[in-house]
Amino acid sequence: MSQSDPGTVLRGAVDLSSLRNRPATSAAPAVAPADGAAPASAPGVIIDVTDATFPQAAELSRTVPVVFDLWAEWCGPCKQLSPILEKVVTELGGRVVLAKVDVDANPQLAQAFRAQSIPMVVAVLAGQAMPLFTGAVPEEQVREVLAQLLQVAAQNGITGTVPMGEDAAAETPAEPAVPPLHAEAFDAIEAGDYARAVTAYEQALAENPADAEAKAGLAQVRLLQRVRSIDATAVRQAAAANPIDVEAQFAVADLDIAGGHVDDAFARLLDLFAQLPSDARTPVRERLLDLFELVGDADPRVGTARRRLTSLLF
């Protein structure tokens, strides 16, 4: 078992913004476990999260800490830990949300969290995540870790609560309708048909060039296309052996973005840009612009990277 100090959350934590641009559907409340493991009011603070509904959970983490329980049906320790997490989170009265992720059904989230073993428990605050612990741990330790997490959340201004039980059902807003082409792209992503998703987003942009969600979604799908067949070990070795191997550096930057290491990806490509002769820089600049679109201009790291790119251009 490994454990991280919750006090380091939000300092060098993993940014999950690379997953934020999928159409969000409502995250269904999990069924409270039997035998009194969690009170009947658990719905609202215990939710099932998928690759598709992650953006909703990430947005919720700006109001309240969201604790992700990465599990699988075949995992014995997961069945020991999950009822403990559900019990402790429910007793916290809406100050923490437990998001349950079946890693077999949601491989993109498992990859984003870099889940090498399960059960794995990860805290997300303001869209950033850091592992809390792996393995089945006793209830006392779960309580201690979540208490520390609440302290860190308060220090970062995250002090909200979510409604529970009947209040949760009463206050759940209706989800806005997803545009048809966005929905088509989403269905294609779920089916692993990234080419069809690209076509749908491109059609959406042809109809409305100002569609920011389609632009971001297209960048996301293109990233998924690129990383699905990457041999991570091979490309990292190639990139380390040749710092100006453009394709290898591109591949590692894609892996970093997919894993949430945004600063690493930007720094790698900016360093590459600086080393290349002027007539070889255009592909690197274009890839950087694609990644800026993917992460979003609202992210301060994009602004920092853009400024460095500008300084290198002039």
C-alpha cells in the first residue's frame, strides 16, 4: 500500500482538464450498500462516474472534494474498501462526494489517474487530482485521510456541500440537451470509433465555426487517436535518446497530456521548438496550438506557454 499526504493536493497535482471536453451526461447515484453500511440518504454524495460523466464530477470538485474510488468487480480488496468509503463519506453529510469508477468499463479514466493497481483512491479538488492511497485500508485510516482532505479543501476555499437523499433529487437540475452532432461524436467515442467522432465534430464546426465545444472535442478525439497505439516505453526511450526527434517528442507530449501532465507536455514541445531551425518549427507550433485548444485558454498554463512561444517566435 502506498499513501500520499493530502496536504500536497493542488501543489504539483495532476490536472485532469484533458478529459473535460466530453459531452456530460448525468452521473447516476450509486445504490447504497445493504446491511446498513451506508444510510439511505447516501444518494447525492455517492455517484457512479464514467469516462462520459467525468466532466460533471470534475466541475463539482470546485465546490466540494470529490473522492474517486477506482474498483473492479473481480477485485476482492475493492469489495472490502468500498463499503467503508461509502459509510465514512455519507457520515460527512455532503461535505465530500464519493465517485465510484469501474476501471474495466472506463479505461480512459483509469489511464488518466494512472491506476496501476486497485483499489485506488484519488481526491480531486478544483479539477486537480492526487492519489490518496491504494489497497484496502482500515476505517480509522480512511477517516483520518478524509479529515485531512477537508482541511486542505478549506485552505483552498472549497467548503461547499451537496444535498443528500430527497433534497438531492429535488435540487438536481435538468441536463441541457446535447447538440445532435456532439451526441453522435460522444457515441462514437464510447464505441472507440474515433474517426467517426472526428467527422461529427468537423461537421459541427462546418455548420458553426464558433462552436468552442466542438473545437475542444475535436482536439480531444485527435489526441485519443494518437495515443491509442503508442508504445509508451519505446517512444520515451526514443525521445530521451534524441531530443530533436520531432515525432518521438510529439508522442511523449501526447502521453503527458493524456495523463494530465500539462506543464510537462508544453515544456517538452517548447524546448523542442527552441532547438529546431526556423524552417522546421511549423509542425511543432501547430501541435502546440492544438494542445492549447485541448486544455483551454482559461487554464493559466496555456497563457504561460503562449507567452513563451511568442518570445521564441520573435
